Amino acid sequence: MQKSNFSLLIVGLAFVSFSCSQTPEEPEDTSQQMSQNEQPQPLVEKVLTAEEQASLTPEDVINLLREGNERFLNNDLTMRDHSEQVRQSTYAQYPKAIVLSCVDSRVPVEDVFDRGIGDVFVARVAGNFVNEDILGSMEFACKVSGSKLILVLGHEHCGAVKATIDDVKLGNITPMLAKIKPAVEIAADYQGEKVSTNSEFVHMVCENNVRNTINEIRRQSPILAEMEENGEIQIVGGIYDMDNGKVTFLDQQGTALRD
């Protein structure tokens, strides 16, 4: 009997010793797991109202586009709930500006200026020139819908500009490039090589094309010219640098506007 009790005592002490030697299991840290599961909530940016649009000046809109481009450069685009913006803008729209851009797939206009649905009208054509349809679209944007700015946005390494310099002839491309040809002719006094492989010359023609387009808007649209004279809108140009994403704003003379 004593021997049996002694054996039980040894077994009990061994169990207690084993239990005490184990490190207590710490509670599971769920903070890291929660942070991994947490998804950033998109911003439901309110779509501009008629009253808010009316209170903007053309200078305000330029500044807003500049600020948006700065966010684009810093990879800090605003998260938006596009589905909600679609619902908010279903029955009305009051965009701040109309941007005339090249069709180039490397120039995502809304992203370049960090704009959402209902923020800007965008017209696109290879070489960002104007024709009757685009002029009508600009008149609709500004005179009818209240936009405060027309931005003609050219870009570096433009294929349409290079094709114009090279005097490409092909189908409907031929008459299209004829609308960009004045930008090449303006650069007749350029002393370097007037070829598409000369990046300096391509840049010059690109800026000339933006300036020429601005002049054509004023010449061909008395409605827009009068609105600009009255200070209701501004017509400006810009060059998108494909090497870094920066937009340099130009005035009608092609000089950089102050930041």
C-alpha cells in the first residue's frame, strides 16, 4: 500500500514539473491579421453642383488641375467610389473644364489631373487639333454646360507630330496630318535637323501645334472667343511630359505659366 502511494506521488510530481516547464501560450496577436484584412475605403467625392461650378474662376480650375497633376506625380491619386459618382451625376453634370488631348493611350487625362467622374469633359483626336465637331463640343462644354477652362494638351513623343514631320501619306491619315502641318511650317527657321528623330525639333513642333490649336479655337469659334474676352473662360495649353508625368501649362504665346 505504501509502495503504491509512493508511485502515485512520483507520477504526480513529474506531471507538475512538466507542466511548469512549459511556456504559457500567449494570446494570438490579431492586429497584423486585421491590418492585412482591412481595405482602404474609397472616397465618395461629391460631384460638383451648378452653384459650385459657377463660383469657380478659370484660375481656380487651372490651380485644381495643377494640384491634381502633383498628386499624379507623387503616385497619390485620390481613391474614389466611381459607382457612387455615377449615381450622383446621372441627371446632371457641371464639369470644371474641357481638355483636348491626343488619342495616345499613354496620356490618361483623368488620372493625369486626378479627376473623377463629372469633373472634366475630354475630347481626343490624334495630334490634338480642332475641327468643327470638336469646336462644337467645346462650345457645348463652356456655353451650355458652364465649364471655365479649355486646355489643349499636347505631349512629348507624339506619333501624330512625328508622322507630320515625316510627311506620312496613308489613307485618311493624310488629311488628318494636314491639320498639324502648320505647326511644322511655323518652325521653318529652326537651324537643326527637321526630322522626327530630333527630339528638340519634335518638342518645338509639339508646342507650336498646341499654340496653333489655341489660335484656331479663337478664330473659328466667335462664341468661345467672346467668352474668353469677357473673362468667363480661359483657353490655355499644356505639354504632358511622358518621361515623368508632369504637365507644364502654357499661355497662348507658349511660355510657361507661373506655378
